[in-house]
Amino acid sequence: MRVLHVYKTYLPDDFTGVPRVIHALVEGMAQHGVQSHVLALSKTHGGTERTVDNHRVHLAKQDINIASAGLSLSGFGLFRRLARDADIVNYHFPWPMADLLHLLGRPKAPSVVTYHSDIVRQKNLLKLYAPVQNLFLSQVDAIVATSPNYVRTSAVLANFPDKTSVVPIGIPDVTPPAAALVESWRDKVGEGFFLFVGALRYYKGLQFLMAAARETGLPVVVAGGGDTTEWAEMGGPSVRFVGPVSDDDKIALLELCRAFVFPSHIRSEAFGVALAEAARAGRAMISCEIGTGTSFVNLGGETGLVVPPEDVPALGAAMRTLAAAPDQAADYGLRARARYENMFRAEAMAGAYLELYRQLIAGR
């Protein structure tokens, strides 16, 4: 089986969010003999092809970027060539150019949309784009959401109940961090802190975490790329910004922390892969109820605590609760690890997609 994945960015330019999910999926598929190809855009590597681990990446030159949506003229010809040889085309939504690739390219292979998120921020442009979006989603063969929570709360997915199913995002297992690396981080930031890991983006709710840190005085470590200028002074002396970290560093920090705190406050945070990584590490979690997959990964009262979004007193109270009750935090962590084993392994995600692909091919 040959599968073509289509998304706006990928390695070597981007390995966060959706690209990381695509990588876990295609590498899981490789274990079943599936040949995976990824079509993406690149400002610096356009027109090139490369092998990444066990799959092939094809990069078209990005000509323009409008509202975080890259466009490429050469991408249309590249898509037609790649789709011609594909048994399945899997689009990763949202990316408006993918809609056009499908509607104009008209691939013969069955098509799947992995629906990662509604379009949340560009509301004015959405009014113009909505007819194209709805036509695209009506024509594809299957839509896969990443959590039942998102299916229940997405007005877009409500229009396509008969073709929508749920496959949770899965992440691969990792080896424990080297003892020397853990000790190095212990020397830098201590232990028993509250950890945030992620890009410092508008929807991550960092302003509320900073306010809660200042209010409680509890230690917080923030790891991730982005401009910290606006946040650095808000959190006070108990907050440490450590910048972007490698996967190994992230695993070491998770081993040292008391709990993982994830204050994303709007629907742009559709799932929260970082929460799944915290569950994999067996750490209690604090997240916000925003009607998305964050409350699917972190079950309130079972794997951690769930608080209202933008509610600094509630966030601070949750942090105080786990700081004062290490046994409870540890119990949440054990339950989180068990939930990861049952729900969020990369192998399970790959297996579910493979079954869907086979059904669609057989149906044709």
C-alpha cells in the first residue's frame, strides 16, 4: 500500500504539532509494510526530495503565505504526480491549499481527512473560505477526528456525521533519559516544579500560568521556543524559562517535575500532544476545559485536574492541590500512564488508520 500525506509544513522545517503526528503515523505504518510519502511546502527547501527515516518527503516551493496558510503553484503539479501513484491520499486539516489540491487535482485514490482543528483565529477569512471547505469535506471519503470531544463541539464536523470517526493521536514509546542528563537539569531547575512544554503561542494561555505562578509562588519551568519578553516579568521569581529543548531534555524535565500544567484557553489547542507526552511519562496533569481533546487526554479527577480556561484562581488552586498532595499527584500519574498505554500509543493509531485505509480501498 502506498499512502500520500498532505500538509503545509514538515521536516526539515517543522517538527511540531501536526508534522510530529504525521511522522508518528507514517513510521508506525512502515512496520506494516506501507510506503508513505509526505507532500509539504518549504520556503528554503522547495523543489527537493529526501528520505526521512522510513518514508519519503517531497517539498514544493512556498510562493506566498496568507494567514498562516502557505500557497505554491508548483505544488499542484507535484500533487497530481504523487497522487497518481497513491492508493490513499490523507490530507491533514486545516490547510486551505489542500482543499484546492483535492478539488482541482481530483485524485482517483480514496481520500481521508485527518481533522486536527477547526479554523479558529481567521474568522473573517473563514466566511470566504467556508464554501470551499464544506465542498472539500463533502467530497472526501472519510474524516478522522482526534477525539470524541472535538466531534461533539465542532460545528463543522456536525455536518458530516456519517463519514466521521475518531482515532486518537498516538505517540511512540521512548527510552528513559540518561542519568547524567537528569542530574544536569536537576542542577539547573531543581525538582518538584510545575512544567509547561510547548511553543509560546497565543493560544497556550501562558499569561494565566504566569499570573497563577505569581499568586502561588510555586516553581514553574517553561520550555519551548518563542519570544519570552512579554511573559518573563509576569510570572515573578518562581518561573524559569529554559528555551527550546530536545526530546531527551523534555523527557528529563518530565521526570523531575511534580506535574505538567497546560493552560491553553481556546479551541486552537485541539488535542495537546504535550499532554499525551506527560501521560507517557506518568505525570499528573492540569489542563483547561475548552471543549477539545485536552479533556480527553487529561480526565479530570482521574489523570489530573481540569479547570475553567482563563481562571487564574482555579489554576492556582489546582497547582496548590498537587503541590500539597504528592501522593495524589503520583496516583494521577500512574493513571495517566495507564491511559497512555490504552489510548495514545503510536502503534494503536497506525493500526486504526491501516484498518480504515483497507476498508476504503476494498470499498472502491
